Amino acid sequence: MKKYQLGEFEEIVMLTIAILYKEAYGVAIKNEIESRLKRNVSMGAMHTALVRLEDKGYIRSHDGEPTEERMGRPKKYFQVTALGKRAMEYSRETRNALWGAIPDVSPNVKFS
Amino acid sequence: MSPPQLPLRFFRWFCHPKLRDSIEGDLMELYKERLIKNGKLKADAHFIKDVLLLFRPGIIRPTEGYQNLNSYGMYKNYFITAWRNVIRKKSSAAINVFGLTLGISCALIIFALVNYHLSFDNFHTDADRIYRFVTEEHRDEVEYDASVPPPFGKFFREDYTFSDQVARLYTGDNELITIERIGEKNKFNETIAFAEPDFFKIFNFPLSTGNPETILVEPNTAIITKKMAAKYFGDESAIGKVIRLNSKIDFTVSGVLQDLPVNSDIQTEIYFSYSTMKQYNEWAASDDAWGGITSSIKTYTKLKPGVNPTDVEQAVDEYVKRFRPKSKNVHHYKLQPLNDVHFNARYEGVMSKTTIWILSLVGVLLVLTASLNFINLTTAQAINRSKEVGVRKSLGGARGQLFWQFTIETGLVVLVATVLALAFSYAILPQLNSFLNTNISINLFTDTRLLLFVLALIVVVTGLSGAYPGIVLSGFKPVLALKGKLSGKQTGSFNIRRALIVTQFSISQILLLGLIVMFFQMRYFSKTDMGFDTDAIIMMPVGSNDEKLKTVKSQLLQVPGVENVSLCFGAPASDNHWTTSIKFDDRAETEPFSISHKGADEDYLSTFSLEIIAGRNLTPSDTVREFLVNENLLSQLNLASPEEILGKNITVNGSWKGPVVGVVKDFHEQSFHADIKPVFLTTSGNTYNSIAVKINMRNANETLTSIEKVWSGMYPDLIYKYDFLDDQIASFYQTEQQMVSIVYIFASIALIIGALGLYGLVSFMAVQKTKEIGIRKVLGGDVVQILWIFGKEFTALVVVAFLIAAPVGWLVMTEWLSNYAFKVDISLWMFALELFIIALVVLVTVGYRSLKAVVANPVESLRSE
């Protein structure tokens, strides 16, 4: 049984939220992912991921102040919860474990 | 600059309201960025693309509206709160459930009973076209007979074309059936019938084996039910076997019927071919027997579709002119619809529609009292929920929501009560059935009507009991409720509660009054002198025209312990009547009243201790030579003194003629339902049907054994059977006995529920008056004075309820007593007794709780303010 459910894109979104720390809201997360990973992120994909992560309890949100450039709409800030942090650590550990299990005799394994 | 409106509006429409603001903010921010960087065209295009990509599950709002997302949690909370309340107030919850269970159980049982009776004989095909021929006999008064003269059915079938089928059915009780099996003779006492073949075309009693076209056509054939077949022949096939009736007529079984449904008035399990009737009862089988009617023969018909029964009735009037032109007893033949047969008491119906309505009404009343009770208790506890209501309202609970919350809570209690009631009814059903002689079943899963009834009952009871408390509770003002400053006014008016209690107590008092009157009427039956001796007399049925009777009598007289033996048609009072008409002296006309004929030998008077007031007893004889008459005949004949009749001749039905030799003091010839009618006694030896034996009860068992020895010596083929006369007479009132027991149960239940309601009210009062009592005590009021605060309240309630119940009860019971020719008077002391019982119940219920309130230390009640 899977202990924590975390998709690849969801993991990226969570990591980005963690990086942005107090400044993690919609546009900022999108820009951060796009600049760091050099890939396009659609609003739809990102917001769906955010909704799902919040449902799972990995992140929580709170509304910020409405600003003028957003035509009076509040920013919604996201934050990783303790559960979310455990999920991220679990995901990292499994990967590390898998990395560690690759035997030395095959150093030339190619990943393509 | 703003983004294109259409996609924006689309976005706003589809987006989940919770996400809308923040995502829209993001879209705006991005749009502005792009507008500066790439220009309006590209920014617009990006915007549209973003909106379209956002149109996906997770972002789109749920169709049912997002408010509902929360409701399940709310419902869960309702259940939790309801459960906590039950746990916290165990006793009042138990009282509530108990009261409702009682009420609902009664409703269920009454429903099953009513349903059972209404279902009688409703399963026949074209039941609306099936009728029974009945007779109105017009003399001085009209009498009703559920039969017609024996040949009627045959003539009607041949003379008219109104019907598809006509069938006669002769039913006889206590007939001797002999089965010879493997050289062994088995004797049975059974109810048998002679049926014409059409009988099974009119009624839907299907055959299990045999040819429906030929059964009962041949003489000396029989069909029996599966049950009987198993009883007589075990596993062997019954077809072709021989059944012997009364040791003389043999029948061959030609068919086996499916077992009869329980909801039919026709419960005979052995049918013989009608064409064999001649060998059994020549008179009943003859085509000329228009002179009399025997209740044994019933005539049924299935009319053709569209035939009007009134036309048939008019047509058959012709028979009266043809066959009974001179009779003073003018017959009117009528058609009684099949669905009336079970209910019309005039024509031997067993369950009158009135009784059914009264029962249903009692059921409704009991459910009503149970609901009122619930309302009372719940509103009395309302103050305990005030904080909860306050909190819910402050947090935005709407009145409607609170109302439904409390209604659902009530619904849960009702549901639990219903389940308990079902279990309870199921458990007591066997006793009820054996007691009422019924075959009621309660099966929720196969009986859709019952299922619907139960569901409807749950809804109605929830509505009745839940609505008012719901309105009261949900109407609390949150501020007052949270401060704990609710007064009586907000927790439901005290007057409404009074009205509820008065209603409840009126209902219980009416039932109780009914019970008291019924009880004393029953006591009257058993205590009042019938006019003859009923103790220590056994009655033994014998076949008529029995030459051995005299020998049996002399042998019985030699048995030690036997005091007197009489050969007779029947006991002075019995279910068996033989009525006829007489001519008196030399009057030309037949007298216009009917008279009861009792065949009796010279020992009849001494056996039953009947009293002669003038003249002498009959002299021994085997044929009719002289008559004894009762006092009542004198007044019917307008004679002033017994001397005027002594020595005068009377002629019975044109055949028997003889002088009246004595006058007997009036005795009750029937049950107390009927008036005393004219009677004559005579030594008509061929009518003797019974042996009456007066025995000494001191060695009753030995005597009875010796009598049995005499019996089996004389009648080796017959089954020894006897009844005590007083048991027979008690069985006249079996229906009343059942009625009394039922009313007794219902009155007790109504009283219990009423007492529960009263307890609710007194608890409420005690809580309300805590401070008042405290202050009164501090200021020196003594316990008795303060108790009277409670006392006067409840005295007033009981008195008001009594003022309502007394006239209603009086009306109902006067109506009931009018069924009896001999009855008790409803007197003041019955009302007094009723009031006394109610007062006692109130005292016990109220006394403890109010005393507890009054003796409480005032410090406790006044300390916190």
C-alpha cells in the first residue's frame, strides 16, 4: 500500500511552494516552475494540482490582501503542512533508496 | 485595460465559487504582465487559452451547488446531538419510547385485526357478483334469516336465467365420521357439508387433485381438504377411499381440495354430494319443504354481469304466492352481497362494521394520546435544550434547520418505538389469535399494505409528535436562550399542555367508563337468575328418532350420583331454537307471533328446577298429548290469569292438537340479548336431541365415568361427549367476554400513557415552580399548602376531562347496552367509581414527584440567581 500519494507534477508544485515559502501564490508558483524547470505550466494544470494537494491535506491556504494589479482579487497563499512535508520526505527517501540500490558493477547504466 | 469579457464570464460561471476569487486574481495578474510585455492581442489569446485549460474537473463547480458539500457533516451532528440527549436523559427518553411503543403496538394490532376482517372472502373471482339468498320474515315484527327454504335454490336455478351458477350448501356440526383403515375403525366428530357442484364454481376453492367438472356430481361422492386427507389417510392418496357418515352413509372421495384460506367464513373441510342429501335428511332434500327455513342450508348464486339484484328480488316474490299463499309468516327473499356476509349481524355476520370502526377509532385515539404524551414530555424538557438552540442560532442556524433537526430527532425516537412495537406485536400475536379465535398474521415483508401502514404511521406519528416541539424549540430567542432567561411562555404555553392532558384524560376516562359498564353487564349475566337451574347439569347430544333413549335414561338413573335425567330437545336456554306458530282454542286465525317449541319429557321441570305456577306437569308420553306454556304466552294472547288457558286446546302448525295443562314461570329461553318470548313444552318424542343429566357434584368424576360406561355400552359407535350447561350458557357471551378483555387492555394502555403524560406535566411544573416553592417555604408556607399548588391544578384537569368524558361515555355505553334486552342501568356510582380510579392514578403519578419538589431544601433552589 502506498503510504503517501504524490504525483510527479504535484511534487514539483509542493517543492516550489516550499522554495517560495511566504510568497507562494498562484502566479508566483507558475513563474517559479517555469523559470527553474524551463517548462510551460498552464493555469488549469497548476490550479487542479493545488486543489488536489489541499484536499489531501499536504498544503493549506490563506487569503492575502486584495491588490490593485489583481483588480481587487485577493492572493491565495499556500503553505506546506506537516503532513505534506512528510509526504515530500517519503518521496525523496524512496528515490534515494532506489538510487542506493543500483549496484556498483554497472556504473555505465544509461538513463535515457 | 481589461481582458475579453466573454471568456471571463464563462470562467466565472463554471469555476467553483471557493476558488473563483484567487484564480481570477491570478488570471488578472498574468494578463496585465502579458499586456505590458506582449501587447493586447497576445495577452487576450493567452487569457482565452488559460480559461479553456482551467475548464477541467477539480476547478468546475459541482452541479448540485457547493453549499451541500457541508450538509452531511451537519446531519451527522444532528444524530450525535440526538444520541447524546438520549444518553443524558435516560429516564425521560425511556418514558417517551415506552409510551410511543404502547400506542404504536395498539395501532399495529388493531390494523392487523381490521385488515384481517376486511379481507374476508375477498379473494373469489367476481366477488362483486356473488350473493347469498336471505329471508325477511314479516310477522308482527320482522325477523331476519340468513337462509331461504331448502328447495329455493333448485327452483331458482330452473326458473330464472339471472345467474351463472346457483348452489346450495348444507352445513352440519358434530357429525360422526368413521374411517376404516387397515381393519381399524377411527371415529371423528366433524363439521361436514353437502354441496352442489356449482358451489366450487362460485367460490374460489381450488382442487389439488380431481376433475373440477365432475366432482360432487355423482351421488355418494365426497371431496376433502388436504389437511383432512392427511388426518384420515396419512401419506396414502385419499382418492377412492371411503368415508362413512353417521354410521350409515358411505361416500367415496373423488377429489382433494387445497387447504382453505383462513380469511373465509366457509371453513368446512368435508363436502359430500348434495344429491345424497335424501339419505341424510329427507325433509331438507325434498322439493316441497317451503314451510320452514333451516339455518343449515345456505343458498349462494353468482349473478350474470349487469344483472340488478333488485330485479331478482322482485322476481322471486312469486315463490311466496306460489308456495306459501296462506302463511301468516310472509317471506321476502333478498340478495345479500358476499362482502356483507362477514359483517351483517342481522344475517349471522360475526364482526359488525360498527365494531370495526370503533376499534379503528380506539387505535387512532391511542396513537393520539401517545403523541400528545410525547409532546408534553418533550416540551417540558425543552428548557434543557435552550443553550444548544442559542448556540446554533448564533452560529447562523436558521429556524427551519432547527425545526428539521428536532423533527428528525422525533423521527428517530418514533422509528425505535416502531421497531419495538413490531417486535412486541409479533410476540403477543399467538396469544391474541387463540384468544380471539382468529388467524391474524403480521409479516412486514410480504404484506405490502402493512408495510405502507407502518411507513405512514411513522410519518404521521413523527409529524404529530414532532411538529409542535419543533416549533417551540426552534422559536427560542438566541440571546435569552444563552442567558438562560427563558420563561414559561417561550417553552410552550402551559395552557396548550393543559389542553393536551385534558384530551388524553378524556380518552382514558371514556375507555375506563366503558370498561366499568361492560364489567357490570357481564356480572349481571353470570349472577342473574335465568329462571332455571344451570348448575351441575350436563348435556349430551344424541341422534334424533333414537329408540334406545328410554333405555339409556333408565340406565343413567341407576348411576350413583345422578339425581335427575330428562330427555329433551335442548336446555331451556340454548343456541338451538325451533320456532313455529299456533292456533289458540277455537280462534279462527293463526296467532300473529312466533312461539318457541321445546320438546321435553315429564322430568324436564324437575331437572332444570322450573316452577309451575298453575296447573300440573306433563304426564309421561311418547307423542304430543298435552302442553305446558309459559306466562309470556298469556300476555301475548291477552289472557288475564292462568286459569283462562288451562284446559283450552292449542293447535301447533295444524298438526298437533292438545289441551294446556299447566303454566310455567317465565325463564330466559335465549341469551340476555333477547326478550322473553312465548314458549310451549310438550312430549314430542321424535324431537328429542339431548339428554340432560343433573348430577351430584360431590363425586362428579366417578359419576361422569359411570355415565361414560353407560354411554359406550349403549352407543359403541358414537363418541362420548358432554357439556356442562353453565359452560354452554357462558359461551353465549363469548363475544362480550372478548370485548371486555380488549377494552380492558386498551383502557389500561390509555391510562398508562395518560399517567406518563401526567408525570411529564408535573415534572415541568416542578421545574418551573422551584423558585416559587423555595420562597413560599422561606416565608413559612407549610408542606400541605404548597402541595395544594399541584393538587388544585391536577384536580381541575381531572374534573374538566371528566366533564367531557362522562356524557360521551354515557352516550356510547347506552348505545352498547341497547343490544341487550336485559341490562344493568348506568348509575351514578359507576361514574363515581371511574372518577375514583382516575383520582387514584393521578395521585400516585403526581404525588411522588410533587412531594419531592416540595420537600426540597429551599436553599438549593434559591441559592443561584
